Amino acid sequence: MSISSPDSIASSQPVGTASEAAQSSSKSTFRRVFISTFITIFLAELGDKTQVTTLLMSAQSEAPWIVFLGAGTALVSTSLIGVLLGQWLARRLSPQTIDTAAGTLLLAITLWLLWDITHL
């Protein structure tokens, strides 16, 4: 029989509560990041040229599952490149610098496309 100290009696929290809370927080973070990433990419990809190209290739090849596997592998590969590049940049640049660079790049692409449309 062990004798409990007054400190252990006063803190009547079960052992492992802090680790359980951290694990719960980790699951919540995973879920939040996963769902927001899925929704963002899913909505961005709807109706884009990749989806239209996949639709056409599937119709022409008469092998939709092979087209699905090829397109899925390509999308996973490009996503992996994006994740690795993003991780590499995050180690070298501040989030504000990355946001500014991304915004500047998107603005430049928009201006280039507008210029291209108006000068046809």
C-alpha cells in the first residue's frame, strides 16, 4: 500500500490528462487543416482545364479507370511538389513574405491575362 502525498491528493487529475488533451488538440488541428485543404482544392479544381481534359480523355479512351488512375497520380504528384516547395519556402521565408510574394505573383498573372485579352 502506498501513501499519497498531500500534493498528489490535491491534484486529483488522472495521470495522462495533459497528454490526452494534447492528442485531442492534435486531432482537432488535423481535422481542421484537412477539411479546409480539401474544400479549397476541391472547389478550385471544379470545372478547370484539368477536369475538362480528364473528361475528354475518358470519353476518347473508353478506359475511364485508367484515365482516373493516371489523372489521380498526376494530381497527387503535383500536390506533393507544392507541399515540398511550400515546406522548403516556409523554412527560409516569413509567412508575410510568402503571402506578399504569392499575392504579387497572382496580381502579375491577372494583369498579364488582362493585357493578353485586350491586345488580341
